[in-house]
Amino acid sequence: MSRLGAAKRIIVKVGSALLVDQKTGTIKASWLSSLVDDVADLKIAGADVILVSSGAIALGRRTLGLPKGKLKLDQSQAAAAVGQIALAQAWSEALRTRNIVAAQILVTLQDTEERRRYLNARATLSTLLSQGAVPVINENDTVATSEIRYGDNDRLAARVASMMSGDVLVLLSDIDGLYSAPPNQKGATFIPELREITPEVEAMAGKPISGIGSGGMITKIEAGKIALSAGCNMVIASGHELHPLKRITDGARCTWFLAQSNAMQSRKRWIAGTLQPVGKLIVDDGAKGALAKGKSLLPAGVKSVEGNFSRGDTVSVVLPDGIEFARGLVAYDSSDAKRIAGLKSADIQKLLGNDDRDVIIHRDDLVMVGGERN
Ligand code: GLU
């Protein structure tokens, strides 16, 4: 099976140049419809699909009557405010023809970089995916100011892939992949596959190449670094033809960046490598046995809680003798964790109101570590 066909969670970044006709400033409807067919096929095969779509500025600038060429920040933000409506509508209508519900998510840099917002964004996206919807993500261009913008959707898509533990990030581009030198230069060779982003690879990226959109190969390489460190494979492929995802599964030429571990392994390694867990959950032997079997840690198994921490912090899981045997990202702030320690889910609901988090550390956020006393 192809790498894309085998993936369970796929993030697809669609650049403005592919989606918006540069001459008319309108959506390329037949291309969009062919992409949506591919998305539907991947979903039928069992994959979750998240789209990261540019195009708001490209769509809005003409409607607003803005000049050609580079826009000032406030102009692009105004254009995005207008274009995002059309962009979301185009996706929603196209996906609906394949009975897929689209969900619009506009994010700012803090949403993937700040723990609390990250956790909320991840929870919302997970719920959408579990309900079979396809999230369509873009940067919230209208409110993001220059210092705190991603500015390009390549890196935004990579952060989303990392946040959502994606298996494959697809960057649909106006070029079919990475070349050793600018593709029109003599001697430039195509790179079909790489496993590491070395300084040589970075040097191959050269200058931005795209006419509209703010990407170029440099931001794609940056995206590659984010994706690979999160254990997510990345592929740069041409989106010029119809059915661009099917073409990848059918073996079209593209450049694969292959991660050395999968998303879950990278995430767990990252958790295990936390230098200083900020708190401790003291549990009994029964809870230890459950965790060793791959279960989540329930509040009922926690005897006491030490330290001051926030939801999403890394905490140690220790036995009463102080031996740490696991680490994980805790689902509650320390004040709430202290209140719910030892309680059953039904009692927690009564105590904390309508909260549906019944685990204190989810098994995906938990890693067993070798017995160090700390
Ligand atoms: N967020 C911008 C838009 O929707 C595009 C950013 C990019 O081109 O990567 O127009």
C-alpha cells in the first residue's frame, strides 16, 4: 500500500495558487471538486483528513478592489476578512457534495504554541474528526499581527500535523518536490526521498518561488523540520493536475520527507524527556498495573497530588515509596487534581460541574519510565 494510502491521519495543505485562479481571483471549482473526491476516498478508506487551506487573501483582494502586487499588512488583513467567507463557503459546498461536513477553524500562532489553547484546539479538532467532519483550517489573518503570525500556511500545517499526531502532511504546491538546485538550472536533480534535513537540504531550498501565497521552498523545509520532529512524514507534491492526492497514491513524482519514528513514539519520547516534571501523582499498585497494560490513569487510582501545575504540564506518576514509573501530560490543574484524587467519574462530575474529562492522564499522553526516585 502507498504511504499515503496507509496513513490514518492526513493533513493536506492547499496553497492559494492552486485554489484561486490568478486571473479572475475566483475559486478553481473543477480542481476543488477533484480534490474533494480524493479526500472522500481517503475517508472511505478510514483516514481522518484535516485541510489547511490558504486563499482568503487571494480571493478577497479583488472583491475589495485592492491593487495588484504586494499588499500592506492591513490590506491583506482586510482582504482575508472578505475572502475567508468565500473560501469557507467553497469548501463547505464542495465537501457537502460528497456528504462530508466541513468545519472552519481559524487559528492564531498562540493556538498551537500556548499549552492551554493548544489543548483546547486539539480537543475541538479531535471531536470534529471523531464525528467524521473535515476541519478546514486557516490562519486568522484578520487579527494576527505581524510579529505573532505564522504568515505562511506551510508551517501552520506542520504545527497542526504535530498537534494532531498526523501520519502524513501533504503540501500541495506549484512544484512537484525538492530539487538539488532551482529546477530550471542545468544539473538540478530531483530528490525523491530524504530522512533528515541537513544544511545541504536547506541550501537546496533557495529563494521563494511562488507568485501568490507566501510560501516557497524555504517554508516547506521549515515545515519538514516540524513534521519530522513530531514523527509525521511529509510529502511535497504538485497540485497542478486534477486529483492531486490520488496522483500521490498512484505514484506521481513527489518528494517524501520520512520521519524516523511515528507520531506516538515522538510524542512519548518528548514526554519522557521532560527535564523537570512540575508535579507528582501518587498512585497505588493497582493503578500501576493498569498503566503498565496501556490504560489511562483515572482519578480513582490517585492517592494524593503534589506540586502546583496547570493542565497540560508534565507530571511524574509515582508509587507511595517515591519511585517514579511513568510520566504524562496531566488533564487537570493541580487544584482540581487535588480535589478529584481518589474519586469516581460520577462524583467528579458532581464536584466540578459538567466536565467530561474522566481521565487524569490519557494513555496517549502517558509513558512508562524506568524507576528513578525523585
Ligand atoms: N492565510 C493566507 C490566506 O488564506 C495564506 C498564507 C499562505 O499563503 O501560506 O490567504
